[in-house]
Amino acid sequence: MTIDPDNYSDRVFLVRMLGKLDEARASNTVLLGWSKATGLDKVTEWDSLKRRLAEAYQEQKWTERALGNMASSLNQFMHKMQVGDLAVVPVSGGFFPVRITSVPYYDQTKIDIDTAWRRDAEWFSKQPIPRSYASYPLQKRMKAQQTVLDISDLRTDVFRAINLEEPITIAEEITAALSAPLLKTIRNFVTDRGLEQLVANLVRSTGASAIVAARTDRRAGDVDVVATHDLRIGNEESVVKVAYQVKHHEGVTDESGVRQLVDRMKEETFVRGCLVTLGTEVTPAALKLAEENDILILTETELVAWILDVGISAFETKAN
């Protein structure tokens, strides 16, 4: 399931509906209890909400703290929540995302099952989103006992969980957290030649040999790093050469780097080429030219993942 965060407001609410889930899904609503207390949608003052609850449920003898928690949930449901907001309904092992589609209203026919207070809602899925798709802060917040809670500070976490296709992994979280500072450091402190050396070190980590090419070569095109993979089987030597072009780009990478590789690969016996760029985007023309000539393109995302896989030793200065 995929939903676009841009189609929603900045507000997200948690709505806990223990014992009311089947009724809510069947009626396309989100539901509250406290059905004996009428007129709550007209009451906006905190103390007035508490007083109305206490009067309707005199037999309960609720403490001031309990009344305060209930009044907070009612205030969120009746007045803070708006049409178009997203709500998260936690269940065992996951949660349902729903879109709020109406103002609060009171259905007298549902008093007996204590679900008179309700809002219409669009339920997106028949099955809950697994808890393993949610970040730890979101998982922790879903354990809160308050009936209705504003969790707008976790809006990004909620939409990410909804749109993920697989559970979150620790490796992915670490990569995401380290990507921005690592790229900033590389852009600020690693020179063009240093980036070429970094790529050579990364290639060596795969078991291949690699050299940073001299800049005095006058042949057509350009190659920055030459990697040699020995696919020896028994006593038979089978050498495969791969050409790397390295670009210290920011923003968009066009086809010029790919063209340099293509021109040089015609001069030597390279089996494949690889363009490594710090750019965030690659033009369609570059992608098309690379595909036609068996050239792989690694952008900043793949480069960071490679560096993190190898470790800090990738930045060590090594002789060719």
C-alpha cells in the first residue's frame, strides 16, 4: 500500500479502540466510548469536559487524574482532529491507517454498545501494517494507554511505515542515519584524486587489484580507476578488467562521464565499465547510454552503502 503524505494535513492522531475495532471497520468509522455523556462536541473548556464526564458517570468515582486523561482524549477527538487528518489505530502486532472524513457526531442507536461518539473514516487496508515496519519511537508511542493522542511529531515515521514494502532493518537505519554526514564530509574534504583513491580502495576490498590511472594518457576517453579481477579456475588464469570513471558531482550527472568511459573502453579490453558519482540524479540520456554499453552507474546512495560495508579503512591512502 502506498499513500502520498502531500495529500494529508500535518496532523496525525492515535485512536485506541479496544473492543470496538470490528464495529469501527464495519461502519467505516473511528469510535469513542463515554456514550452516556452527551453534548461533548459543544464543550471546549477542559474543566467543563471533566465535569460533564463526572456527572454522566457518577458511579465510576474517577480520580482527577483519570478525568484529566479522558478530557484530553475527548478534546483531541472533538476539536483538534479535522477532516482529512490521518489516524493510526493500533492493534496487536501492528496498526491500521485511516483517513478522517467527517466531523464528530453522536449516534443514539449505538449507546448500548458504547460507540455513540464517532467520526466517519476511510480504512485503507483489510490487514494491519505489521509493527516491524514501524520505527522504535512509533512502536513505543503505539503502546500509550491514552485513548486519543496527537502523534504529529511522528508523521514521517507513520507514512514511512505505511509505504514500506519490507520490515525495517537495523542496517538500513544505520545507513540512512550516516549517509548525510558521510556525504558532507566527502564533499568538503575529499579531493577529486582522493575520491578516485577511495573507489580504488573499495574495489580492492572485493579481492580485485586496482590502480588509479595516470593522467598523462592521451588516448580517447578517460578512465580513473582500472580494476583487474582474476577469475582463476585451477591453474587456468582468467583476467577480467573493469573501467571506473569517478565524478565529484553535486546534483545532476549527465552523459559526459559515461561517454568518456565508452570511448576508452573501445581502446582497451575492458569487460565492463562503472561510473561512480556523488550526484543525486542521473539524466535519462546518461542512463540510456550506460545501458547500451554495459556500464553500471553508482550514485551517492550506492557509494555510501559500499563505504559503510567496507568500513573506515576505505579512506586509507594506499599505493597503486
